[in-house]
Amino acid sequence: MVKHISYEAMLDRPYDFIVQYELIDQVDHNVKITQGMRSDFCFENEYLDCGYMIWPEFVNKSGEVVQDSNEVISKSGYAHMWILIEESRVELKEKLKVGAIGYFLFGSHKVARAEIVNIESFEASFL
């Protein structure tokens, strides 16, 4: 096991929002989805036009962060999402809404569909 260092420990703050994801079958690409992957995030209506450095941190069925960086992530579940570029928060404030659909991207390849299910932490960062 390779222990995952939580983004909360690295960034010294809580996650920004939560998504419910479903991995997309990678017929043409051999992409292994594991904890700690550094994917980008785009919104459904902006695919290939606009992407953000927002990293997923996968949680298990108990809501705890998956600790093994080598563990292959389940086909569907939940992830805490971390906005890496602080300057993008103002723009994202208009886009991050419960029910909004987005994608995890490796390059230009969609690897998971994600629905935003909780933005309380993100909203609290503006108080």
C-alpha cells in the first residue's frame, strides 16, 4: 500500500465541494483511476472550451478518504473536490451549483461524469 497524503493536510483547508461520480469506460485509452490522480474538471456545457484545476479525492462508502494510492477506485461513488487555483474561485462561484454536471478529464479525455451534490464548504469560504 502506498499511503495517500490527504489534500486537507497538504492544503491546510477543507475540500470545496462533493460530487457523485461514475467512471466512463475507457475503450480507446488505458487510464487507471486511483486515489491522488491529478485530473482537470470541466462543466458539461464547456467541454474542451474551459477546464479547471480541480482535483478529486475519492471517499469510501463510509465517507472516509481512501488511503491507498494504488487502490483502483470503484466505478461509482463520491469524491471531495479541491480547487487548486485560488483565483478561479470567483468565476466558479457562478458555476458551482448542486445538480450541475461536470467531468474529470485526463488531457481531453473524459474519464468520469460527476454531479455536484454539496457545495456548503465552498459557500462557507466566501463568508
